[in-house]
Amino acid sequence: MINYNQKVFRPISNTENGETSNETVFIYEQNGSILTSYYSGGKVISGHLIGLVDQQGNIDMRYHQINNNGELMTGKCFSVPEILPSGKIRLHETWEWTSGDYSKGKSIIEEQ
């Protein structure tokens, strides 16, 4: 199992309907298979996620955030890890809003 504890991530790409950008910083904490993160930056004033990490390092998570329009947004995301030659982690994410327009998207975040 990949250990994400104390790792910091930033998005390197996101679809247009997403709210995270390279200004958003995610700080991951992991205890066993339970993953949490606080994040903010860019269009996100404050966000939190909670998820489960499987034996391959995949993450099934739910998130909620307040955007810069003062809206509470919620969603779900599935992340698949890629280990880069540097040893850092890149996460390939497929996500879906569970509020707002309920649209779907894809993003990639990378360990800093």
C-alpha cells in the first residue's frame, strides 16, 4: 500500500468544470487505509476530503469545499497512482460533482 501521509500535492491539470488549479495545495494525512486532506487555494477557499486507500494505492474519496463564490460544493473522486521516475506520486483522478450541475471531470495532481 502506498503511504500518502504528510505528502503535499498540487494539480497539474483539470477539466474546465473543476475548481482546483495549480494554486490549490492538498496536504494529505493517512492512518492505515483512511486518508484525509485539507486543501485551499485558487477558487477553493477551504476544502476537506476523506477516503479509503486500497492495497494498490488507489483512493476512493468524497470531498466538500467552499469556493470563492461562497458556495458549498460536494463530490466524489477515484484516484489512481503513478510513481514517477523521481519517486514522487502522480494521481490520475476521475471525479464527479454531487452538487451544482452534477458534471464529471478528470484531473491530475502531483506530489511536491
